[in-house]
Amino acid sequence: MNIPYYLEELAKDQLLVIAFPIFLLLIVVEMFMEDKFYTDKKDTLVSISLSLLTAIVEFIPKLLAFGAFAFLHSISPLQDIVQRQWWAWMLLFFMDDFAYYWFHRMNHEVRLFWAGHVPHHSSIQLNLGTALRQGVGERIHKYFFWLWIPLLGFDPLMIFMMISMNLLYQFFVHTELVYKFPKPIEFIFNTPSHHRVHHASNVRYLDCNHAGVLIVWDRLFGTFSEELAVEKPVYGLTKNIDSYNPAYVASHEYGAIWADVRRASNWSDKLKYIFYAPGWSHDGEDQRSKTLRRELYG
């Protein structure tokens, strides 16, 4: 692996680095506009700390992924056809968003992946600061969901830039300042309303709206839920944690998985605690979101 070359190429992906101070400024602006959304300033500091921790943890997986993407691109029969034309960027937008949808959805449906993603949902408030509360452990497995794209001729830097643009968009859906946009926008795009649902712990809303930019994936694959005026989203986890320690927030679910694996008496159940959806139990009630919804709504 030509590490110096990959580092040089990765250094060109600066969008989120440039955007970070802008994010912080917007968080302060939102804080002054609607102070009631920031009743817990410590919570916002945890979110910012997790964002920085994620950047550190992600470095090696990102470098390895860039190398893997470069190799797959080099063997693609389409590499000389797909360059950086306008139409290639448009195609990549849809491919990247599709990959993000499945990455995000699997983070909610496989408990091992959930352990890496759960920090993002651990806040009981929803604001622009929450957008920075990134899942640390999910960075280890994240890029596997994009491995098919360089095989279609898209170069690594192009893919990483699109991933960054997708994340940039997602920052702005973490807010309560906007209720709903006109219906055509709400039908096609992920909006603050749709993402408030995603962060809610209400049974109706659990594990819904995994979209990055386009909510159409959730509509197509049966994971969409509308935000209802009669049922305000309750943010956080079904069982919230009481800690402002970023290290604990980032890692607590791994410890919970290990405890459940040790408690299970056979290998089949041990593996289910790792790979089944969060909430499954071999000796207790099934608390998985689909089961809870079925029991509540039939």
C-alpha cells in the first residue's frame, strides 16, 4: 500500500474540516434563537467531544478504505469511462445515498453495529449540536457498504467527497426550528421532521427514517414513518444512559453486549445477541422495535 500517496489524496477531502467551525457557529446561533432546546449544555459538549473522538478513531479505517477503493477502482472495467463528468457526479449522488441508507439501517438492525451507532441517539435533546454526536465504533465497519461503488468506475476521492457532502446535508436536519417544508420536499428529501422521527424513542417511530438526503429509500423499503402532531417525538434511547463521560457514551453498548453474551447458555443465543436487532432476549420479553410496534398497533 502506497501510504504517502493515499494520505496526500485523503488530505484533499477537506469539506467537513472546513465546515466544522461553521457548524459550531450555527450551534451557537441556534442556542440563542431557541434556548429551551439547550437546557443541558453539558450534553452539547459531549456531542462535540464525540465528534473529535470520531475523527481520531476513523483515521485508520478511512485510510484502509481509501486503499481498498483505489484497488477496486483499478480493476474496474469502467474506470476509463467514468471520470468526473457532471452525469457521473449525479449517478454517484444516488449510489452514495443508497449505500448510506443501508449502512444506517443495518446500524439499527444488527446489534453489533448498533453498539457503534448508539452514541448518536443517546442524547435526550435534538438540535444542531446533536448532529456532531457521532457514532465512534461505526467508523470501523462503515466503508464496507461503499465497496461496490469503485467497482463501477468511480475513483476513491470522488466517493469520499460525496460521502462528506451527504454528511454536510445531514447536519441541518438535526433541529426543531423547522416544523415541515412543503409536501413535495417532504415527500422526496430527508427533512428535520423526518429526522426527528428517527431520533425518537416512541414505539411508533423506533428504527424509522434512515435516510441521508433522500427519504424515498425509506418509502421504498418500508422504514418510513411520518411525524404526527398528536405524538411528539421523545428523544433518546428506550433506556437512557446517565453519563456525560464521552468514553462511556461511545462504548457502553459493547459492554452490554458482552454481558448478554456471557449470560446466554448456548452458542446460538450468544450469536443472536451480537447479530440480531437490539432488544432481542433469549430469556425475557422481545423488545425489538418491530415486535413492539406489532404488539401495540397490530
